[in-house]
Amino acid sequence: MDLTPPRWQRRKDARPAEIIEAALALFVEKGFAAARLDDVAKRAGVTKGTLYLYFENKEELFKAVVRETVLPNLEFAELLVADHRGSCADLLWALLEGWAQRLQQSPSTSISKLMIAEASNFPELGRFYLEEVVLRSRRLFAEVIQRGIDAGEFRAVDVAMATRSVTAPLMMIKVWKQSFECCDSSEVDLPEFARFHYEMLIRGLRAD
Amino acid sequence: MDLTPPRWQRRKDARPAEIIEAALALFVEKGFAAARLDDVAKRAGVTKGTLYLYFENKEELFKAVVRETVLPNLEFAELLVADHRGSCADLLWALLEGWAQRLQQSPSTSISKLMIAEASNFPELGRFYLEEVVLRSRRLFAEVIQRGIDAGEFRAVDVAMATRSVTAPLMMIKVWKQSFECCDSSEVDLPEFARFHYEMLIRGLRAD
Amino acid sequence: MDLTPPRWQRRKDARPAEIIEAALALFVEKGFAAARLDDVAKRAGVTKGTLYLYFENKEELFKAVVRETVLPNLEFAELLVADHRGSCADLLWALLEGWAQRLQQSPSTSISKLMIAEASNFPELGRFYLEEVVLRSRRLFAEVIQRGIDAGEFRAVDVAMATRSVTAPLMMIKVWKQSFECCDSSEVDLPEFARFHYEMLIRGLRAD
Amino acid sequence: MDLTPPRWQRRKDARPAEIIEAALALFVEKGFAAARLDDVAKRAGVTKGTLYLYFENKEELFKAVVRETVLPNLEFAELLVADHRGSCADLLWALLEGWAQRLQQSPSTSISKLMIAEASNFPELGRFYLEEVVLRSRRLFAEVIQRGIDAGEFRAVDVAMATRSVTAPLMMIKVWKQSFECCDSSEVDLPEFARFHYEMLIRGLRAD
DNA sequence: TATGAATGAGGCTTCATTCAT
DNA sequence: CATGAATGAAGCCTCATTCAT
């Protein structure tokens, strides 16, 4: 009976996802340039050469990480907006609450910090992320605000500005948390802050 | 009698600052790892070797950039808070307006993006920046909010949370602007947003 | 009753030859080091792993290519010389004409270029090729020349030298053709040149 | 008194030539792909990094080797042809003798073997070499032959063919010498062969 | 003080080879 | 037999750092 484990296993289907997950972690932690493919490979449980079976080079791996990680997140929220019946305030809360939870739980949201750091080094990818994530999220919230205004539920504020007021705080807090988690124990809890933020927003937005 | 010092001497005194300025620009644009000292030197108008006359190595140069760039920005605001007579709303506005202007004009504020990216690679520096900039700013705003609450001008909100609500949006917008300036022409104007943000905040904070 | 063996079995027997043919083409085109086994496999219609069922490693494959490709070519010519009755000039022409045709048609003759490039990296193989092809060909032509001298048909030239005069031009033109076929459309036709070459030779060799 | 030798010296002017010489030797010996830049550097007395101060990459180094090494050789011969007074036979001999000497002495002539091996991997360089060396040499000899025909000194042969008859043998012998020097001690002496070759040619060419 | 040629460690990438399937 | 996923050594190349000038 041979008990020595095989030197490796064939796991063609599982590999790309495992590699992308490992790469996400290291890119987020170190940045693109400082992340070493050796470490990515080690974390994914393969060797460096294996990476090149699935990705052409470091840059393509990076792009894959962004693309694979980013996309699926917004669809649920978009459906929520499309289907909502009821007050815009409630809808806003539903969106914020859901987003805060995803920010807290899903590792994919850490890509924001990464893109902030690397967008200028990868303009094409920056455009992709901006369009597919940033602008798409904004459009979502903008629609809710506009709907609230049209319904007389909100004041006639500048929608573009209001959209930033809604989205920027949660985003920023997530980014701070990640960046300074090594040294800052004082950061606020995201879902809790979402509630606080929501109440501030409603007072700022509601019609007098 | 010519009393102006010879040109090279003036430059000699100016060198460290010039190098730091160049390094700031490149670190912000590329990140620490991807910024090449050759390019820093070129931008500073010197050669690579010269950098090592003033800074021990790349990491020390990075630390110097952060330390030199970060410090002087908050003192004025702290004085403003200490000396203010009048409503807390006015004080809040004065702070936000001044900050928005500095974010727009002073290159030193671009360090935020850099620290977001590099804090986990340089924990010591992360702590320094967190303490000297992030927490110090928060304390400033926290004090104003607390003062407003004590004076009955503001509602009795959670001060820690409210502080984030005040600071995060401007910060985030500055960071987005920088990161996506290559591809996004739609970003809002900072001082204008500061005004909008202030009005939202006041509605959220003021006592009923 | 179908007596033709199933297709895969025929292929199994044919495999080594197919691989060698593919390898010859790629080694000649790229050189030993720059030829990739992946491409050899692809051209042979198998996968990389299969190569190792038939050849121990790249170097052994290379040796097999040289050995298998080189051998059968001279026998016919040797018989021709052994059996010839008639003038040595006629024999010389028969040899040159036959050689020119083989150079033009048989892929195996492209090995010359390969050996020129790789002999110093594979001295053992160089010796093999030198002995089995170069020297053996020379002996053939040397014998004809010597026979012509002995018969009073040719001048009493230095046989070693004359042998080079006979063999080098065709060889060189074949090699040039191959090496510069990508960029040179001006190269002469081999059989035509063989005729020209023969007439030059005869004038150079014949007794006054 | 410090007797330890300096770790390195600044020799900006001498470096490129030294590197090219070292690279020539290694490329000729191993071929382009099999030659290691580490070895080139070692032979040139520098380190790998230094190569990149003078040449962009391995391919550019290769091109530089070909360009720098090959070109100066033909100019002398071209002058000889332009200035010659006397019989074309004498001129032909002068050219062949000079060429044989260069082939024997100048390391630059070993480029031919290299180009034969690599032309198909570097088509652009192949074209360059073909045009600047091969065709240019041929033009030289073609002119002499044509002149001899026009003067009634030579038969009215096909000039293109005759040119190959003149040039190919010396070239081929040089190439064989290099490729099989490790294993063949029987190769003829180049200047001696040039004389032999000349006498064969003259008999082949001269008018009856 | 300033230069920039030279270094050498370390990363990315390729590819001959192995081996689980 | 055949496959092709996985390996790992080795090569190219970059760039922070050093040091002769």
C-alpha cells in the first residue's frame, strides 16, 4: 500500500478559481507590482509554472481577477431597484443594508482598494472597473434618488452630488478598514454605520 | 557686491524638497513598488546616485515623503477650531470649505491614495499616517460635533459615526478623482460638493 | 473480412517516423535550442507526452532525426560509382545530376544546414554526420576524380582539393536557399546550376 | 596602501566593442538561442546587467553583432574592383586571395555560419545580411565576370551562375571548417584552396 | 557634492520533462 | 498507448543599490 501522496493532482476545473482567489488576496494585500507570483502560486497550492497554464502573464491574471471578482455583485441590487414597490426611503435602506453586508463579507469587495491603487497603471482596466462597478452603482442610487424626488418624497437635490453622498461613505470606510486593519482597532462596524448613514441621509434628503 | 548665493548652493538646499516632491508624484501615480527611482531622479532633475546622498534607500525616501508631506496640513484647521466663536454649523462649514480647497490644490493631499495602497506593506508608516492624519482629522471634527451637541445645536448622535459621515465623502471623492482621472471626466467638483455635503450634514445633524 | 489493421495500429507503427519528420522540419527551421517540443508534437499530430514514449529526451530525438534522415541517401550513388562503365565525365555528371535532384526534393537533405549549426554543440553527432555524409560523399567523388586521372581523362590535380571544388558549390547553394528562402527570391535553380557547375568542372579537370 | 583591486572600472567607450566580440564568439559557437547572456557577460568581463546598459535585449545584441562585425569587410574589395587595371583573371585572383585570407583570419567571417543557422528565426536580420553581405559580394564578383566577358577574356557564361561558382566553394569550406573543427582534422587550407579554386575557375571561364 | 557606469539579487517567463489519469 | 496537467530548473530582464570618477 503506497501511502505517499501523489506529487500533484489534476484539477483543471478548479484551478482557475483557486488561482484567482489567491491572486486577489495577494494583489489586495501587496499591490500589483509587489505581489510575487511565487506567493500567489504557493497560496493557490500550485507551482509558478501552473499559473501560466491558465493565464498568459501577470497582467492578464490581474485582469482576470478584476473581471471575475467584480461582475456578479450588482445584479441583485439592480433587480431590487427594478422590482421595488413602496417608499424610496425603504428602497434606499434596503440597498445600503445589502451593500454593507456584502462589503463586510464578500472578499470580492476588497477589489476597490486594489483598483484605487492600480487604476492609473492599468487605464484600460480602470475604465472597465469604473464603468462596470463605480458608475453602475452610482446609476443605481441615482435612480432611487431621482424616483424619490419625482414622487415628492425627497427634496429636489442635485442628483449627481447626492449619489456621491450616498455611496462615498460606505466605500471609504471599507477601504480604510482594509488599509489600516493592521494598525487601527477603532474602525466602525459597517452594518451599524450603514444604519447611521441612512438616517443622516434621510434627514438630508426628505422633503420639508 | 553680489550677495545672492551661487545657484548650485541654493539648489543644494532645495534638493531634498525637490526630490520629495518628485517622489510623491511618482509614488502616488504608480505605487511604491512600481515607481522607479530612475524616474524619480529624472523628475527631480538629478541622477539616481544623488538620491542616495539624501535618503538611505527607497523605503526611507518613501517614509520621508509621507512624513514631510503630511504634517503641516492640519495645524491651521486645529487653530480654527480652537479659536472659533460662533455656531458649530459655521465652524463645520469653515472646516469643510478649507479642506476641500486644500484637497483640490495641495499636492500633498494626494498622499491619501498612496497610504491606502501601501499601509499594509508599511505598517509602521501606516500607523504614523493613521495617527497624524486620519485620527487627528477625526478628532478635529469630532470635537466640533461634540461641541454642537453640548450646545444643543446638534442632535445627540453617535459622535464616532458622525465623524465618519463628515469626513469620508470628501476623502473618497478626492481618491476617486485621482485614481480614475485618466478615464473619468464625470467626477464632481470638490468645493461644490463640499457645499452640498455641508447642507446634507446640517439637516442630518441639527436638533429638531 | 477486413484485413486492414485498425487505423490506430497503423499509426502506432508510423509514429516514430512521423515524429522524426516533424522534428526534422522544426529543427531545420529553428535550430535545436529554439525548436519547441510542443510544436514538434503538434506538427506530428500527437501531444508532448507521446514524444517521450518513443524518444528518451530532446537530445535523443535530435540524434534520431540525424541518424534516420541521413543514412539511406548515399547508397544509390555508391552503387552507381561501383557499377559505372564509361567515361568519368559521364559518371561525374550522373552523380551531380542525381544529387541535385535529391537536394531539391528530399527533405532529408535539409539536415546539412542543421548540422552546420549544431555540430559544435553535439560533437559526437557531428563526427557521425561528418563520417557518414560529408566524408562518404567526398570519398565517392574523390574516387571518380582519381579514376579519371588514372585513366588520363583528367589532369593530375590534387584530389582532395578537387573533391571540394566538386561538392562545395551544390551544398552551399542548397544551404543558402534554405536559410534565406524567407527573403531571397533570386537564388538559382539547383538542377540548372548542377549542369552549369558540371561544365565548369569539366573544363577545369580535363586533360589538355 | 590599498592593494585590493577596485570591484569594477568605468570603461564606457570600450564596453560595447568588448561585449560584441564576446557575443560573436558565443553566438557562433552555440547559436543564438543556446548562447547564454551570462556567458557573454563573463567573457566580456562584466556582469549580465551591464549588457543591458549597451543593448536593449538579446536580440538587439545579436543584431549589433552582425552589423558591426560584417560590414567593414567588403569595402576594401569594392575599392579593389573599382580601381583595377589589368586582366580580369588577375583581378579575380586578387579578390579570391584577399577573401581567403580574411576568411582565415578575421573572426567576423564566422558570422556566415551563424546567419545560416538563424536567418529563418530573424527574417529582418536575414534580409539585412543577405542584402549587405551576400548579394553585395556577389555583385562584386558578377562585375568582374561580366567585365571579363565584355573584354573577350572570358566565355559568355551565365553570370549569375558563374558568380555562385566563384563564391560558393570558399564560403562552404569556411563553414565546414568551423562547424566540424571539433572533429575533422582533414579540412583543406583556405588560401591553398583559393589558389586551386582559381585555377579551376580560369579554365572554366576563359575564352577558347 | 554629483555623476552614472556597474553590480547582483530577484522577479517573470519558458519549456523540457514527469506522471496521474 | 496516449494524454495533458503539473512541475521546476534555467534563462532573460529589471532595478535598487554601490562606488570609481
